[in-house]
Amino acid sequence: MEQRHNATLSFYGGVGSVTGSNFMLSGEHSKLLIDCGLIQGEKFAGDLNKEPFAYDPASIDFLLVTHAHIDHVGRIPKLVRDGFKGKIISTPQTLDLSRLMLPDAFSVLRSELPQGEEPMYDEKDIEEAFSLWETREYHQPFPAGEFEVVMKDSGHILGSAMFEINADRRGHDADKSGQEDTRKIVFTGDLGNTPTPLLKPAEAITDATYMVMESVYGDRNHEGGERRKERLAEVISASVARGGVLLIPCFSLEKTQVLLYEMDDLLAQGKIPKVPVFLDSPLAIKVTDVYRKYTNFFNDEAQERLRKGDDIFSFPNLRITMDTQASSEIIRTPSPKIIIAGSGMSAGGRILDHERRYLGDPTNTILFIGYQAIGGLGRHIQEGVKDLTIKHEKVKVHAHIETITGYSSHKDSEHLVEFASAGADSFEKIFMVMGEPKSALFLAQRVHDYVGIHTEVPEAGESVEIEL
């Protein structure tokens, strides 16, 4: 019988809300932080992000990064500025993407600050963070203080990982029978939608003791894979038929690449009209280049299309607008046309100029294909608010408003329950996090009632004792 190892699990962010992922696993001699994300909502640089951490950053030995979305990495430079000197560990893809995401986030953050106010970190802190960053491959065990860690593919975005952690018993009297009785905790990060157009599905977790599990869509289901593609074709065709502009606020990381992939296929099949499509996001353009670098991580269908010579992220009517001059000239192209621009929640970026210009026209359409945070501009538009202020200008919304949930890169309620049930025989408890309260509570109840696993929805600042 293995000797059990006492540890403390603390919830500092990503509880009670979708964003701001920040969890800690503390042992007798080591402290591991899992993610250090930005709290997103009404303001990209909201006051909550500026507050001191609830722990001493200098006391943290390791920061494990699940993936490169800003709500998982956005406060890493602040952590460094406030004293963190440990190791940062992720997959190579997450590091490559974070090298793009963090400077871009800083640019947005700085642009939102009132005149004379100092940002919560600067470029030197970003550089220092990358000097502390190391990479590991999936399934490559590595020590982290008194713990042993393995990353598994979560299928969410390129390079996204789950962290499977157990007490490192090398050199101790471990069970001679091997690892069968090893107690583990898994931090899922965000779990990829099923099926996802580009990436491989999330790996199953079947033998963990505890799981800290996302619940973004814990209380609702998405449209199926074929239906989402049909809906995309319908929205595009209807917009073109009206002679209008189709605006798609799009997350530069994953959503844009999936959208280009799907539009490329729809055009090849003749299912959508051929009109000018503008990719108006420098960040999305750079991220797409990173995706091209790691095509071996794509699923079988995407790799087959590549083998046949299909440039899956491009098509003849796609126009790339990298600089601001090219972006400003989009208006000169007559409608109908499609504009894909960041940011995905309309929290900044070039989409704001397009929304200010086009939302007042009833022939135009805005299409949401990603999660919209409570209090954000995107959420207000999605919910039908007609009078808005965008970049200090009053805007009356008359455009058509469409949402396709099937392009979410998160598992929906049905698939989250299915994911949890794979480990039903081993889980002692699952902690539901990274969801709005209604979503997390609904999922916790469903998993408890239908799968028979003890669940808990923690509160911010809560700590619990676990045994590994």
C-alpha cells in the first residue's frame, strides 16, 4: 500500500466565471500554479486584474500553462513583475502561440488605460517570462518539485494540454506492482469540442482520483458538426442575398483557423457564393502561420486535405489585411463582402471600427461563433441591445444578429458529462470551474446524478485538502 501524500488545492481564479484561470497545488515543499489568466469582461484591463495576487508569487516553484488563450496566460507578466522566479512549463505550441498572444494583449491593455496610468506590467516583464519558459511534449513525464507531471492533449486549441499530477515517489518505497494505485489530480484546462474540425479529440481520463474540470457550456449543448457547417453556409448566403456586409468577430487563436478551414471547404463544394472575404487581424494571420508549422497535430481529415494539396487556410477570394492602411480600405470594396476581425468578444481590435460602421444597416449581419463574456460589448450585441457606444460613438443596432454555437472550441454539456463518466470508477471528486455559476452548478448536478461522482463547485479563494 502506497503512503499517501497530503496536498492543498486552492482556487484563485476561474471560479464563478469563465475567465481568469488560476489554481494552486501545494505540497509539503513545492507550490505549483496552474495557469495565470486574465479576467475578461466589460474591460480588457479591468480593475480585478490589477489587484495583488492572493499568494506570494515569489513562493511559487512552477507555473504550468494549459494553453495560450489570454484568459489562461494574460497575467503571467504581472506574476513575474510581482516576484515569480520559478519555471514556466507548457507544450512547444503553447510557447510559440504565447509569444504572439502576450505582446498583443499588452498592446490592447495599454490602449485602454486612462492617460497617465501605468500598466500592471511592461515589455520587460513579458521578456522575463519567456526567459523562464520551458517546453515538454505530450506524455513526457517530468518532475515538478515533489510532484510528477504528465501533459495530455485536451483538444481545445493547438498545443492545449491537461496536466495529470501525482506525488513523485521515485526513490521512495513505491508499490512494487507499478502505478496501478497511483493517486492523481487532473487539471483539464479547456476541453475541445467534439468533433472539432481541425484537431484531434481530447484524450480520455480514466484513472484519476480528482479532476479540476471546465464547465463553460455545462448547462447547454451545441449544434452538431454538420449542422454548424450548414448554418454557416445559410448565414453567408443570406447575407450575400441581402447585398450586405457579414461581420464575424473572431478569436485570433483557433476560431479564425477553423473558420477559414470550413469556408475553404464550403467554397470548394460550391455551397457558398464567392465574395470578397477579408481577414482583418494581424494576430490571426501570425497565429495561422504557427498552425501551418504544426500540421502533424491536426486530425486525420485535415491532414488528408493537406496531402491532397489543399491550402486549408486560404482560398482565392480571401484578402489578408495586415497593416492599418489595408484595413481602412476595406470600406472601398462594395458589398456584399465578409469581414473576419478580432477581437472575438469585441473587447478591442479592428472589429470595433467595423461594428461602428456597419451595425446600423439592416442589410448587414453580425455572426458570433465564440463565447461572449458577461458585461462585454459582444454579449450586449448578441443579447439584442440596440443602443451602444463604440469607440466614443453612439451606434443604433439594426443589423441581423446570428449565433452559431457549434464552432465553440469547448465541449458542451452532453460531452462534458461523457468525458467525466470515462473515469467514473476512479474519481473521488470533480471540482467544476471555469464556468458561470449557473453552468458550473448545472453540470455538477448532472455529473453527480447521472454518473454518480461526487462533485463540488468551489468559491474564489477556497482551499481543500486532498491526498495523492
